[in-house]
Amino acid sequence: MNDTPDRPNTESPPAEHLPAGAIPVEKLLTGLRGQLQKGEHVLWQGQGYGRALGALNRALLIRLGLAAVVILALLVMVIQGDRSGFKWLAWVVGGILLARVAWFFWRSSSAPGRQVAMLTNRRLVSVDLLRPLATWSIAAGGQGRADGRVVDPQPIIVTGTKERGHIRLNRSPQKMHAYPPFILFNTERPLEVAEKIRKTLGIVAPIEDKTK
């Protein structure tokens, strides 16, 4: 996630007074301006890019892997069986299934590139530019909201490197996602951003540094 300088726009100052370090509304990234609530000012914003295969949901990967093993075993049984007339059908079905799984992972892994996020004086908001329903937020104190559910505050986990990594704020086990909500992808200086989020929102939960 490429963050933008959190300094006022001196060339075109906003009509209302902003606190020092706040980002003017006209400088917000696409998709964020409509999320801003009355009385909020933006302290940090960032935009994801690329893919983050390492952040894919492990439980989902295991389930899909087991399903693929079972399907592959069935195909082998059909191909090696006596009824050779069904072999071509087994190859077609196997090819379709493999293509479907590959398409799922390719499409799902593009989620980081669609993410824009901002930290205001009241909350943290993430927006998926192509899937508005995938928007999630973290309120003051660390309570998260996604998929219409509220999640209690949890430790902030930072992975990747000191220069760029993922920030996991909460976990929502109720619904299976290719990428779980509450993750800021490919964030520049992730430990600094995580600390800024923790202090701004008054999150008591600690930061777990798992960067390399």
C-alpha cells in the first residue's frame, strides 16, 4: 500500500481549517471521499498494489487443496478404469475444474490492488474499489466491523519487512474469505503505520512484530 504524504495541500488550501498534518478532502484517493463522515479529518491514506499470495486465507487453501486431491484421485480412477469411453470426459472435467480454481486464485489475489484505505481521527476505513460490500472499518478502541458483523479488538500483527508489509488488525472467523477482512496490504513502513493507528484510535491491544 503506497501511502501519500500526510501534509496539507499548500497550493489549494481547503475552506475549513484542518489540524496540522491532516490531508485535505480534495487530495483524498478515489473511493475515500464518499466514506468521510462529518467532523472527520484524514491523518493517513494509502493505496494497495500488486498481489499478496502470502495473506490468502490458510483455512480456505487447505479446504481447496483437499478437494483438489479428492477430485484428482477420482479422475485417476476413471482414467485407469476399464471403461475407456469415459476417459475423455474425465480429462474435460478435470481441465474445467483446474481452470476454475486457477481463475479463482488469480481473481482473488488481485484484491490488494483494489484497496484504498484511510485513517481518520475517529476510525480506520478500507474500501475495495470494485466490491463496495467488502468495505470494512475499525472504530476507536479497535472494534472492527465487516460483513455486517462486529469484531472485538485483537492484537495488531505486522508481517513482511520493515519497509513494506501487511497489517492485520482483527480476524473474523464467521465467514470464509479468500482474503480475510481487516488487512492493510503492502503498506509502506508498516510498523510506523500500525503504531499511528494504535495511538490514534486508542487501541490497547499490542502490536506483534513478525516482520523479517
